[in-house]
Amino acid sequence: MSINTHKKISEILQKYLETYDKDKALNQILSLITHICSNSVPYILTVSKKEALLTHLVSSKIIDTEYKKLLQEVPIDKNGSACGSAAFYKKRVILDDPIHHDAYKGIKKILQRINLLGCWAFPILNHEKNLVGTLSLYFTSKQEENNKRIKELESLLPFIAIIIDHHKKEEDTKEHNTLFNEIEKFSKSYIWQYNLETKEVWWSKNSYNLLKLDSKEHSPSYETFYNLLTEQSKKQMAATIESMLKTKQKKRLELTFTHLPDQIFYEEKNIICNKQGDPIKLIGIIKDITEERALEKERKKLDERLQILTNNLPGMVYSFKIDQNNQASLLDCNDYVYNIYEITKNKALKDVNLLFNQTKPQYQQALFEAVENSRKSLTLFEFEGEIITPSGKEKWTTCQAWPKKKNDGSVIWTGIILDTTEKNRIKEEKKIAEIEAEKLEQEKDALGIELTQLIDTANAPIFGIDKKGNVNEWNQKAEEITGYSKEEVRGKSFVETYITEEYKESVKNVLTRALNGEESANYEVPIFTKRGQRIMVLLNATTRRNMAGKIIGVVGVGQDITEINEARQELSNINRHFIQSQEASLAGSWEWDIQKNIIWWSDETYKIFEVKKESFHNTYENYLDLLNKESQEKVNRQVKSILEDGQPYIHIIQLRDHKEKYLEGKGYLIKDKQGNNQKLIGIIKDISVEHKLETQLKESQERRQALFKKIIVTQEDERKRLARDVHDDLGQQLAYLKIKLELAKKETMKGLSEIDNKNIKICGSSSCSNSLQELDESIHQLQKTIQTTREIAKELRPPQLDLLELKDLIESHINQLNYPNIKIMSSIKINENEISTTIKETIYRILKEGLENSIKHANPKAIKVDVKSRKKEIYLKVIDDGRGFKPDDIIKPGSFGLIGIEEQLVPLNGAFTIRRQNHKTILETRIPI
């Protein structure tokens, strides 16, 4: 750290110690950081109390508002952002190009808008090396790693940690002070102070309640307190204070008061000295421990019995924990674990899975469900199943454990596991259950008031019936459903007053059984409302007992199922029709609850995947295992995509063990009201037959295209050969014949020298004159034949095809057309290197055909030719403003040369359309490159 930086940070800390203004101190540090690193926007995040998250603490004033909102919850993750990764690894993280980092994909537009080109993140650790937050900087210009600047920034981290730590301690102190009075009342205690110099005494407000004193008659003083003590407690107190003043050590003692002879109080005193070591103040806490003493005596007796029981018990006594992150661990157990599992206590404590893994596979799911149900409902965990020990022994074990939820969200079970192979440890198990039941009864009494409030405000109708059958409890929900108030029903017979006639006898039997300890669950019963309406209630009747365990009545918990009952039959009919529809269409349905990770399949889905519903454990992983590798990757990719963007997907997959089977699946995402992903639903269908037909059709089309290509090539080759033969052979022969005829003409004329060629009619021989005339006509006709031969050869294979590029070829053809009344325009934008010779020839011939159709049939004033390439395809358009066409004309044999165009496009997998739009005829052709 530079001298200047050190001076500034010292000033900031000094000011903080004077004002405890955390925000001002941290903002000054951020300004200092901005000076060290120009073009940077620094901000500080702190560790959230609730989850593995970072949350915004303070940031530069110039930080982007939208980016700042994203800092309210930043996951601590090894694959997360720069801040999250730095917090996870507790190492600095420098990203040179965040915009291409996976963690920033969702905010790419924000990064582009603020021109974020780099991000540095440093973990902030306190003196105990615990993470308290992160210091991060984002840059709007390229930054090179500079060791000097990085060290300068890292030298500031301990000072930031000091401020954050101190601020958190201050916040915790405020919370503690707020809770202090409540804790005093709950713990039956109060605190006091005695100033040795001024002799002033202070005690907390709860002292008057605890000691049952009148604040007006008893003001805080040493004499007041001293005079309330018994003689023995006075002596103990005087001796204790004298000893404390000498030794300056804290002391503990028990006190009794003359006006409270049946109560015992515990006092802990401490002494406070000044810098010179002289005592200046006594402080202490006094607590009523009367009940604790009584409980302690009882606990000692129980502990002695429990210790004897535990040491001699033929079972594994254990304490088991599942924390808030669903991590399981064995906290403690006795040595009997080896007798059951053949695993030593030390090994079991290190890895509880050594015990779980011995459970036979067919019982494992039930075991995990029993643990999960107990954890959620905080009810007694009970399980019986078979295990296989490391030596191969098969044993039956019975487990029972009582859960207790801690403040941090973890649940701890205390219980026992018995080897019940011979069913000879049932009595010992009952004794342990009875001890725990007594403890639970004591806890019930302590929570009585809270339970009464809970019952009254519960979201289900709850009522109480005494042993005579009269109503003695009636909560708010019961009032809402029936219309009867608590005052109207209390003391009246539940059955005779509110149950319909046909159900009175059966409801009496349910209540009678409950009064005899036999509880009923999910019993449907109709009840009259105040308005005389008949509603259906799903009733659970539970026996109610007092502290001594005697039955004193019945508690009924119900649910209004009037609408459910009416809808049940309709739902049953809909479900039956749905199942029949699925079976008829050979399609199955499925549903995946994302939050609970529960997957449901219809019966038809099990058939499609060729698995048995009874034995197949329906999880996402087991579903993937049914597919081949390629299908697994496809499903994983599409599930990830639909969870991110919510777009439905459709795919075709194959089974791993049935490669000839093809399945078509469709998936849709359902969100809850808050917009969170709730579940995926979809259908699956066996399309093996359709896929086979499609494959055969595709192969047939490919063979057809190959055949057409061969035909086109053959046609072109034949055109080339014919053009060459016509031009080279027939053309030369005709030219030779013309020359011979011209020579014959000259020779004939030579032999008739007396006749002037210009005055051939004067010749005395008419046959001579006719012969010369026919010879001229023959030479003229032969010249026309030679010209026709050249045009045929050119039409069969224009030489420009081999000499010019497509653009020049098209423009050359347009220039050769001699139609002065028609304006022909062209726009050609293609890359010649992208197209083959075949495509070039096809485009040229289709263009010629299109132009010929327009000129011949449409009588246009203007024609536009448009050729361009786009997305691996060539587009050709011939557009004219002529009179158009009738739809019936297109289907006439040979109309517009369309059959020839189609034949040329088939081998190239091309297509064409002809349409009338905006008073123009458009011939559009598409050819894949």
C-alpha cells in the first residue's frame, strides 16, 4: 500500500470509529478505489444470512441502475459470476471478456449497453479467514492485469472486512437488546448492577415480577435486596462479595427469600475493574430455578434408569441428523451398532451410509419416504425392514425415533434400532417409548395456549366433543362452514343437533370408538348448516387425553368436501374417457413436478416404454437410462432449453434396447402464479410404423432425384453430342455441297461464254436458262439450311454456357431478344463459385422458358428478372405486368412450359410457384445450393 493510500484509509477508519457511519466509510473507500483504477465502477457485496448468496451493500454512484438491481441476490457458485466464483473459491477472479462467459448469458444486453469489457472480483475475508463479502470492479475499457494495482486493491480488503464485521456485530447487538426483555421473561430471570463507587443499584424491570415486589414500595438498593434474603443467604452473599473484591473472580450461589420460602434462586455475579485494576462495579443475573431443581431431581432419577437401560439394552440407541441442506449424519450411537450392522461405532459416525446401504433394495424407497414424512410432519419415525450385513447375514430390524426441529431448520431424531429377527426385544422398546411419551406430554402442557390458538385459527374445521357427546370446542373455520357460532353450539349434542338423520347412528359409532381409543380417519359425514343446507365433511376423529393419559373426549378435524364430492364423479368419468382415448390413440401422457421432483406416467406410457409399472422406479434418471445415448443428449438439451425459455419442444427418440422403435414426444412448461417453473407435462407416442414409412418414402424420393439427375446429365450430354454432330458433320457436309454447287455454276457459265450472264434470257437454249436459275435457287436454299443447322446446334447447346458466367449469360440472352415494345430489366446477385454447372444450366433454361412464356402469352410492357442467393438457396423470379393467366390454364397439358420447368427442378430438389399478385404475374423458383 502506498503512503498516500495508507494515510487516506487511516483517516477513513478513524472517522468511522467516531461516527460508526458504515455507508459513508465504505463509499469513501470506493472513491479511493476509483482513484486507483480509473474507468472502473466498484461495488461491495456482503454474505446473506439466509442462503448461499451475496447481496448488495454499497456501490459507486455511477453504477448502472439495472445492473445494480441484479446485485441484490448473487449466488455463491463455482460456475457463477466473477463475484460468485470469488466468494466460492475465496480467491480473486479476473474476467477479461464477461459478455461471453456462461454466467452472464442472461444479462448480455445489459453488458453491451453499459459497454462492460472486464470484471475483477476479490473475496473479503475477516481475521478468522471467514468470508464476509466481495469487492468487485467492472470496467468500461480494456484493462491489463497490473500486479501493482491488484496488490493495492487487496491491501484495502482487511480494512473493508473490519468495517463489515463491526457493522454486523452492531446489528446483532441491537437484535440481542430487543430480545433481551423477552428472554428474561421466558427464562424467569433478571439482571442487576451495583456501582461500588456511588453505591447506586439498578435492576431490570422483570425483577419485580420475578420477586413478586411492588415497585412503589421497593426501590433498587443494596439494603432493599439484602433485607429480603433469609439469614443463611445473607451470610452467603456477604462472604461472596468479600471474596470477589479480593480475588476479582466471578462467583455463583443459590439464594432464598423470606417472602418466597418455597422458591430457589440462582445468582451469578461478576466484577468489573478500571484500567488500574480497582473494582468499580458488580453485575449479575438472578434466575428462578425452583422448577429446574425439581426437574433436575427427576431427571437424575430418569438418567440413572436410562443409563442402566441403554447399557443393557439389546439395541442400537442413536441420534441422527438431517441438516437444512439435506445432508445426513449420525451424531451418536452406542456400541450395539456392531451387534446389528457389524460396523464399529467410529466407522458408523464417520459415514452413516454404511448403515443405510445395508437395507435391502426393496425396502430402501420405503425407508427414505418414512424418514422424509417424519421430517416434514415432525411425527414419530417408525420403520421395519430387512438388512444384509457385510458378512452376508440377513436380519430384520425395527426402528423408532422421535424428531425435533432446531432453529437452523435441521431435524434431529433420537431413537433405537432393534434386532427383531426373533421378536424378543418388544418390551424394552415399549419402555423407551413410554419415557419419551411422558416427555412429550410435558411439552404438550407447555404449548397448551399456543396449541389452542393454532386450533382456533386453523384452515380446517376443528371441533371437540366431551365424553357425553356434547360440543366443547368449535374453531373459526367450523363457524364459517356451518354458520353456527361457538356460543351457539357449545354444550349441545353434536350428533342429535347437527348430523342428518341417516348418519346419526354411524357417527355415534365413530365417536364411541374414539372415546375407547380407536381413532377413525377420512370418514365422510353430512352436517346441517344454520341455513338448513346439507354439506359433506371429511372427518378424522382423534382420541383426546389428559396429562394422566385418561380419555376425556374426542377431537374432530374435518374438511369441507361438498364441491369435491360433486366433482368426484365427474372427474372419474373424465379420467375414464381420457384413459380410453389414450389407449385408442396409442399415446401416453406424463407429468413432472419440478419442485417436488415427482414424475407420473399414464398406464399407456409404461406400455410404450416396455416397463412394468409395479417394478419401475419412475425417476428422470431411470427414464433417461431407457434411451440410447443420442436420445439422452437430445432430451437433456431440450429439457434445459424449455426450463430457460419456456418454449414447447417436440422430438423423436429411440430406446436403448429396442433400436427399431421410434417415439415422438412433446413437452410443455407450466408456471405458477409467481411465474416460477412448476411442472412439465407432455405426451409420448409410438411412431415406429410412421417412421419406417417416412424412411422408405425418403429413400424412394432420393432414388427418384438421383434418376432425374442422371436423366438431366444424359440429356445435356446428348444435346452436346447432337450440337457437335450437327455443327461439325452435317454443317460441314452442307457447306461442302454449297461449294460444289457454286463451282458447277461457274463451270456451266464458262461453257456458255457466248451468253452474257446478265442477259441469260437471250440464250437460245431455254433448258440452259432454267438450269442456271434452279442452280441459284438451290444455292440460296442450301445457305438457309446451313443457317438453320447452326441455330439448331446453338439451341441444343449454346456456346455461351461454357464461355460466360451466369450473370453475363443471362444479360447476353436478354440483349439478344428483339422486342422493342417490351422493357426487360435484370437484377443478378449471386456468387458464381457457390453453384454447380448443372444448377447454372438449369437456371438459364428456366429463365429462357419464363421469358418466352411472358412474351408469348402475357403481352407485357415490362419484364423484371431477379436472381439472388440467400441462406444456401438460389431464388429466381420472372415478373411481368401482362394480362395474367386463368387458374385453369395452369393445369392444361403443356401449359406455359411448366412441366419442363418441374422436370428440371426435381433432380435438384427445387420447387417453383406461379401466382398473380398486385396486377403482376410472378414465376418464382427456389433451388438449394
